Amino acid sequence: KRRDPTLTDVSLAGRTLRWTFTEGPTAGKTFEHTFHPDGTVVWRGVDGAAQDKPKREEGAAVSAPPKVKYASFEVAPDTHLVSYLSEAGFTLTVALNFKTRQCYGVASNNESWYPLTGTFESVE
């Protein structure tokens, strides 16, 4: 059966995951990601971790965190690859091993490239 090439794979749809990298520019910070079935992800820093923040003019109401498009693929049993481009211009690509709860990835933009490792947990 051929897959529709216009559809983005969303193997993590409906899940919320928190990951903490042990190296790279965000070492020690925890980020929560909510993956929606419509192919968008909303993420936020936990405990003061840096995050993309929507632009806001003075006196305007605070808006919801930005939703960005993501793709996720189950590349092996219990192993998923996920990638998205944040509004800050960084692409994050991470492999998640659900058996070991380890994550391995790369964050990059047009000027920087950072290999990352860490752990993650499901939020129910």
C-alpha cells in the first residue's frame, strides 16, 4: 500500500512527552512537548527553561504558545524519530527509545549545530 506523500507521519500524535537533555545548550532543562493529531506540536519549558514565546504588543492579551508542524515516524519497535522547526529558527530532530527512555538528537539553525543526548518521560 502506497502512503499519501502529502500527509505528514504523526506516530506520536496524542502524546505529551517531557525530555531533559544532559548536554548541549539546554543541558539540565526540561521541555514538555504535546503532539497533536493535526501534525502540530506545542512545547514549553518546564521550571524556567527557555522556550519560543509568541510576540506580544503592550496591553495585548497573552496568547497561547505557538503551534508548529512536526513529523514523527516509528522507525523501529519502541523507537520514534521526531523533527520540527521552532519559531526561533532552530530545527530539533530527536530519536526517542521508549524502552530505555533515552533520547538522541541534533538542534541546528543556519549558524549553529549541537548534538544532544538525554532522557524523556511520558506525561499522562
